[in-house]
Amino acid sequence: MRGWITSALIAFLSVSIALLTGGSGRSDDDDDDDDDGKRSPRMAEIAPGYMRAPYLQGMAQDSTLVVWVASARGEPAVDYGVTTDYGRTAVATSDGDRRVAVLRGLMPGTRYHYRVRAGERVLAQGPLYTFETDAGPADRSFNFFVTADVGDTKGRQRRTAESIVAADPRPQFGVLCGDIVYGRGSSADYDRRLMRPWMEVLCSIPVWPALGNHDWKSAPQDNWEREWYLPHNEHYYSFDYANAHFIALDTNDGDVYDRDNQVRWLEQDLEANRNADWIFVYYHHPGITCTYKENNDAVIDNFLPLFDRYRVDVVFTGHAHTYERLYPIYQGAVVDAEQDPRYKDPKGTIYIVSGAGGKVKENDPTSLCGPTAFFRDEVLLWTQVFIEDATCTIRTVESQGGRKVDEVVITKTELARKTPR
């Protein structure tokens, strides 16, 4: 813990967060400079009859989906294998120009090469087109990325994409905490604002997105659910990767979507997975925050008691176009602040806003209002999470240049005792 924190300050930090930061219900997005309701002009094709490069969905131990958009004639198919000889083929289904191929019979923890075809014509192949399957629950060493507020109209999301693909080690998958496409989450804007600038990420790194308020500005059933292939009802869902459990939630426009059903489902999911080595939750609107966004009572009242009860390790959000990390929070109060930034068995959940993947808020600084352990304003950034046995290291870096912004480490002694030597 930093030397300047005294026992008196720690006692102060343990005061209820409600008293420290004040609350509100939903908070309106004040970054609507690009929300004029206009759709992007249609982009030029990558090649004749080939509009959208392949992207990966639903990565599991033995299967994955490959999705692309093309009108080229010929049977749509994906060839795949552990070498560029491929050796296996999955024929895609078609919905208009949208193609979806299910690759089955994969081996856990294995890197595959793939190429996309229309008949005999190859649309996509080469060193970019690879993926790695989930190794399963025995895997205790993996990493993933986190970012949010990505699909900027000004093109800044490209810098974050370039930083992610250049990372060493490269993330094995990613989670996106909402506001995937500005300004209104329309399918018509996906190619220009996400799929094309993020092509090198999406063709080799599977992502699992959560809805943000901008994604709700166009009917999700006609837009969001058309672009993504997600579990459960696509608004809130969960998945496992290695020895960790991940939960995506939907905070709509600041209110909890389908509140009673979602909260009931969340409780059941946490109960069913309470023995997971690590539990990560992500959604768009932060509950407790000292950023320019206000506290969100719907999130605090409906989600945080369950996170306390089931010992959720980390919660990631976006919405504020900045970076903020709170001290561990338990029952509305800061705990274990003296351990920052290296925590051993923290009693509470660590909450992180990593909302500057494509947009940056200027001239509205975050404050050290009590629960804030660290923040960084006015810089594009993203977060990478490393699991290594009983230790979780969360590192945030600038998108331009890769300079480290923040790092926090969590170690679980009980998990260390269970780790094979």
C-alpha cells in the first residue's frame, strides 16, 4: 500500500460509498456529438462480391463459428486444420449475403488455420486467419482483453485494434463492455465503425460483447442480434473459458433490461458457478463511479448485492470514456485499501471502467472521491487480463505506444493451495 495511506484514511475510506459519491438513476450520455441519426454510407467492397471479412464467434473447446458477408457465387465454405493444408471443410449457411459456418470436432487448446471460400474462389486466407480453441477447465494460464465504447465515428478505434494485435502475448479472446457501434448501434454502421477497422482483431480473436446505451438506439432484435451470435437471449449470457466464468449483463439505457428476469437469471448463474476459480462480470454502465458519469442506482441495487454474495472477483464496465479502478468494494464500502495495488484474498470486488477504446472524454476529470484507487483521463487505452495459476494480473495500456497506465494484481491463497505443482 502506498506509504501515505494511514489507518485514519483507511477508516475514512470504509464509510459507505453512498455517502462518498452520491447516487442517481440512469445518467444520460453527454457524448452525443456523433449521434445525429445518420447512417454511414455503404463502404466499398473488399473485393468484388466480398463485403465483410470473417469474424469469430462462440469459441469453445471443440467448436467455433466463422461469420462473413459476401455475395460471390459458389457454395460458401470454410476450410480449416492445424496446418495450412487445412484438411477439413465446413459448409456455411446463408441468410441473404450473411454466411455462417460452424467448425466442429476441434481439439481443445489448439491453434487452427482457416480460409473462407465461395465455391473455388478463395475470399480470405493467410497468416491473419488463425484461432486458438479454449483448452478447458484444467487450463490455469491464459489472457484476454477488455475495452468499451469502441465504434467511434472518427476512426480512433483503429489505434486500439492495432495495439491489441501487437500485444505480446496476444490476447486469446476479448470482452467488449458496450457501445460497440456509434452513434445508434445500427447494422448499417457496423462495417465502417467496427468490422473494417477491427478486421485484424476480429478474424483471429473471438470477442464477446455486451450491449451499451448506443447499441440500444436501434432495435436490438433487428441489429445487435443480427451482427452477433451469442448464448442465451444475447442480452445477458455467460460462458466459460479455461478455469474462469464470464457473465455479460445488459444495463440498457441506464436501467437494467428485463430486470426481474435478468436478476433472477444472474443469481441462478452465479449459484451454479460459485466454485469457478475466477468470476468476471462485464456490462456497460458503472454502478459506483467517480468519473463524469454519475452513480447508477439500478446497477447498485440489483447487481452489487449478488456480486458480494457470490464473491465476484472483478467487474468491468465502460460508458465513461476514461479509465477508473476502484478499491475492492464489499457491502457498499471500501475494503483492503491498504493492500493496493497487490491484493491477497481481497474481501470485495474490484470495479474497473475501461471505456476509452475508441472515444475519449476531455475537460471533465475524474476525481479521487473516496473509492477510486487509480484513474487516467483523456487517453485511448485498453485492458489486458492475465491468469497464471492463483494470480490475476490486470494491466491497462495506452493504445498509442503501449505505455502502461495501471496494473493491479490479485492472488488467491486457497487457489494456490489447489494448484498442481
